[in-house]
Amino acid sequence: MALALLPSLGYLATPASAETAGVKIWQPKDQAMTEGETTLDGDPADIYAACLDYPKWTEIFPDVAKVIVTSQHGVDARVTLVSPTGHRDNLHFHNQPAARLIYFEDTGNGGRAEVWAEIVFAPGEQAHTTKAHIKLYAEVHGLATLVVSESSLRKERETKIERDLTHIRAFFHRP
């Protein structure tokens, strides 16, 4: 939602199935996935369009210091997100405008992990609101499984989604 948004997993976590400041996080049956959602001020089409403007991510997500768009053709894009510490996440986007869905996968992990995310912007319960829903899948492979436990990865996913939804919520907040 990198998703300085998602692939940079590495924070302390909050409990799953919790709601903090209007952000709800939960763990579905798939143990490598975490989901979360919040309600935003604004229409889904406008919010989706703003979030497709990748350079704007430096304004939406404080975890993104720089955005490098290396290619963009229709719904596909290759984007590198650079954190304030210099960490880089290389992402391949394949979006679905009809569903107002942003989909991306992390392509720079050397096969040590599979990381992808979906962010959907759907009409909210109230007029002129949007429900932002994130699915984050992250699973490590090979030797990485020796140093990264499923529980620590789950906590990282939960924290990442909570932070990103909190940032999106704050960016689109209308007092």
C-alpha cells in the first residue's frame, strides 16, 4: 500500500484483529497473509488516482523518501522506493483500474521471499468516503526461514499495514 508501503517489513508490531485509530488489522486463514482496512475521506476514484501517482508517495508515506519510476506502460510500472535510510524496494505494479486495485510484487529480494500486496479502494458506508483494504502476503524461503520465524514475519506484516493505513488515512483526512 515500500507500500513504504509494504515490502520493507521491519517494525515492532501490534496485536492482530485489533483496531487502532480507525485502522483494523486481521489474520485470515492463509498464515502468510495479513489484511487491514480503514475508511478515508473522499471518493474511491479520486483516492485511487492520487495513489497511482507514485512520486506522490513521498507525501503520503513518510517511510518513502524517494520514488524512482523506471518504466510505466498502461497498468504496469516498475518503481523503486527508497527509504530515509537508503533501503530500496524494487516493485513491479500491475494495477486493475476497473476494480480500483493497486497490485505490486517485490522483485528485488533474490528469491529469499515472496512478497506482494493488493490495495483496493471501494465505496465507504457514508457518501464521499472510501474503504481502503490492504492484503499483504509475505513468506520467506530457503535459508531465510532459519532466521525469520512465521510469528515475527506476521508481526512485521501487521505493523506495516497498520502504519501504511494510518498514513493514508491522515493524508486524505478532511477536518
